[in-house]
Amino acid sequence: MRRMHPVITSLALATMFFLYLPLAGVAVFSVNSARYGFVFQEFTFHWYAKLFTNQVVLEAAWNTLLLAMVSTIAATVIGTILAIGLARFPWGKKLETVLDVILHIPVVTPDIILAAALVVAFGLLQYVSSLFEPGMVNMILGHITFEISFVTLVVRSRLVAIGRDVEEAARDLFASNWYLLRHVILPLLLPGIVAGAMLAFTLSLDDFVISFFTFGPSSQTLPIYIFGAVRRGVTPEIHALSTLVILITVILVVGTERLTRKK
Amino acid sequence: MAEQQEKNLILRSITKRFGDVEAVQDVTLEVRGGEFFTLLGPSGCGKTTLLRMIAGLEIPDNGQVLLGGDDITNLPATKRQVNTVFQSYALFPHLTIFENVAFGLRSRKVANDEVGKRVYRRLEMLGIQEMAQRKPHQLSGGQKQRVALARALVNEPDVLLLDEPMSALDAKLRGQVQVELKRLQRKLGKTFILVTHDQAEALVCSDRVAVMRRGKVIQYGTPEEVYDIPVNRFVAEFLGAANLLTYQVAEGGVQTPVGFLKLDRDAPKPEGTLAIRPEWIRISEEEPPVNGVRATVRETIYRGTNFDVWFDPGPIRVRTSSYKHFHPGDQAWLKLAPEELVVLDD
């Protein structure tokens, strides 16, 4: 590899430093025994322990996980089917461009716009069924809505990379549609599907805006809890909680990266 | 040989369009059971499209595909006793070599011990049994090609299709594989249909060749027939090298830019083109009794096994394996024997 100029290297390091300084600060204060102030007193896991006895936090954690898991599974299944349909059905040049734009719109739309739209939509659906009162069902539906595009984009790029050759070879070797899907497409697509699912899971875990607009009294998630708690003052428990969320996110992001990069 | 049992493949007036482009135009061919047939032509001539219609990967817009008398025109690839060696080989990257080769048997639910027996027989025949547990990415290009061959042949197809199977191999290996492929086909007595743009490959491998251009078959016959008696300029120049001479009919022969020449038959048109292969022209010190042309060496190109000597007038290219060196300005007599002169259609 070519050696970087020292100025560029130091700039890069400085950027990294400023990016990660606040996160590192949060992690440091989560193991500081002092409740207030910026002086490090003593190393402790006390705040973590306290966190795990806080019923409200545990419930929020459970809600977050439930929301992330259910929405991820649904979005992954729908997104994968959509990706296969988009990549393999003979749509024709024009329609394909239109579909491509439609697919990208949810990715670039600000969350707040989608959230507001969901509020309107669920407001109307409430007349149909009380199922659409603010709460977990709405949150799950909301999360599925924005996750699908991400899953589809990841899976589709993998599908394009696989190419059609192997599919034609499988057909030439007498494989039925089902056999082809089961023994060729899905195994080859699996890294893409897992990567898409992990991305969706991470997005759901971190989402605040859409959850905030759709949650009900019994479906508070961690981001919403943290938002509420911070308004009353930042406590070391919040630092501990934030550190855990960051940790899980980092693990998922690294995992996704690995899977997508692997040939 | 098992030729009699093999089924004939008949293509009847096949046409295929992609949008406004007619990729294949009204092609009629008969491939005899057990022969090595080659579709030869430059890229974009429709040869691969034609092959894909035999495989069932494309459906013709018009015409029929008949295999052993049965109309298989609209039969999907999954239902045809035809297998393909793809240009990219298209091996399944997630499966071992064994499972790659077993794929066609497994998808048709052949019993397990039968699968093992048949797969190993093919792997051994192609000398790749040690590779059975490897994955495709661990193999060289030549080994991948053998796997692709084994994967197709294990299904005992009525027709084996080969879509430019040598294009990914280096020149030396290619020459070796061509001969092996021909031997394999003779041994099995199966119908092979090869698509290639490499004329040498077509001549080495085939029992019969169809030369294609712009979606049409221009000429078909044995390699000797198409090489020795090309019907037009395109075939003459696409297969090997050819000297092309325009002619006008004259008393007792034809008048050409290099002089008066006799033919061994009457020219069909008052004017047209003659072709003669560079290696059919004789160089001599004395004037030959018939069709002698007094010529001057323009340049000499050494090609390892022979020389290409370019003479004026013409220029006429002569391929000679003689040890005698020719230098620019040297004079010699060329003999363009009447029986070696081919009258072209255009």
C-alpha cells in the first residue's frame, strides 16, 4: 500500500477522534462511580447492575428487541421476494427505472416525513379496526415499511452479482423452479439476505423518529426511554444503557460488513 | 459406434427476434445423430442464440426444433434431453465438484448410490476424480471446463451443446483440448454441437460445420468442403487465408488482375471473384505449362512452420514450407492450378 502524507494521516486520525470522542465519553462515564460531574472517581459496573433491576428499562429493552426481531423477519422475507421479483422478472427498461426510483424513495425520504405519513395512515385505519391504535402493531408495521427498501437493495445487489448463468445452468440440468430456488438461488443469496436482515435489525434498534410517532403507552422502546430520561437529566444509567446499545450496533454493523464483503 | 441409436436434430425455418433485431433468420439445419457439428461465425452472428434455442433457454419466434422426430420447440430446458457446457462454465460456486456434477441427477431424483456411481464414472473419464471434494474456485480454467463437461455428460444427453467452451483457455491448452474433445466425442458417439468463432477449432473438431453470418447460415458441409470450396468471399476469408481475384470471362478462361487464367470449368457469371488458398500456389523456377504468373517478391513473413511470401502483382500471398529464402525483388513463377481456383458466388 502507498504511504499516506502525514497531514492526511493526522487529519484522518483527528476526524476519527472527534467522531468517537463523545461515544468514548459515554462509555467512560458509564463505569464512573461519580453520579454527577466530569471527574472520574472509581471504576464500577454499578450502573449496569442498576439498569438490569429497572423494570421500565427492561420492558423497554424487550419492546425494542421484539420490535426489531418481528419487523426484521417480515421485512427480510418481503424484501427478498421483492428483490428476486425486481431482478428476474422481465419488466422492460422503462418500468425497471420507475421501480428502481420507487425502491430508493423510502431510503432517501426523511424519517420524520415517513413518520408523519404513518400517523395519518394509522389514524384512518383506526376507523377500520382498533388494532391500529398507537402501539406495538403500528410500530412493527412502520418499521417494516422503511426496512423493506434496505433489505431489497442489499439482496438485489447480491442477486445481480450472482448473475443468471448459474440459474440457466440449473434449468439446463432439469431443476424445477422450487429446486432452483432451494438449491441454487437461496444458498448463493444467503449472505446477502443475512446482511440485509442485519442492516434492517440495526436500523430498527436505533430508530427513534418512527417509533416515537407510533408508540403507545405500553410499547416504549429504549430510544424513546432514553429520550424521556435525558430530558430529566443525564444519569450514569443512561450512559450504561447507551453504551450497550452502541455495542450491539457495532457488533451488527461489523457482522454485516463481513458478510457482504465475503465472496 | 453407437451412431445409429443417436437421434437426429432438425432445425426447420428458425427465426428469433430481439426487439427490432433478427438474431436468427430462417435457419434450417439437420444435425445427424452422433456427429460433431459446429456453428461457426463472428460474434453477433446468431450462433449462440441458435444454440440457446436448441437448449430451450430461448423459444423461437418461428420455426421448429425436432429431436429424434419429436417437436421440442416449446419444451422448456428442464424437460429436454439436451445439456449445455456454458461459456463461463456456470459452475455452482457453493457446491463441491461432486455435487456440481451430481446436480442434474439429483434434480431428477435419481437414487443416491446410482448418483455416486455415475458421477465418479464421468469424473474418472475426464481425469478429475481427485477434485471431487473441492469447490469450483479452487480449480484451474482447464479443470473447470472438465467439470462443466462432466456435469453435462453425466445426464446422458441426446445432444451436448458447447457454447464457446475454449474461450477462457490459453492458446496452448486450447489446441490440446480441441483434440481431446474430438476424441471424447468419437468415443461416446454422441451428438455434439459446438459454437465457436475460432475457425481452427471448427476445422479440428467437426464432422460438419455451418458457417453463420448475420443470423443466416451461409454454407454448411464437412470442414474439407467449406475450406476447399467456399461459396463466397465471407467464407473464404473467415476460414483461413484466401487470395481473392476479380475476373472477367475471356476466350478459353478468365482475365484477372494477375493475368489470363484457365479454369477447370466454365465461370457461371461473366464477372466475379475467384479464390485460391495461399498454400495451394506453387512456386517454381521454370514457367509452368498452365496458369503461370511471373511475380516479384514484395515481402516475406516467417511464421514458424512456414513462410508467407507476398508477391506482386496482386498482391498474391503464397504459403510455403520451402527452405529457400525469398528476398524482396526476387523473381519467380507462380502456378495457380485450374483445379485449385474456386469461383465464388459474389
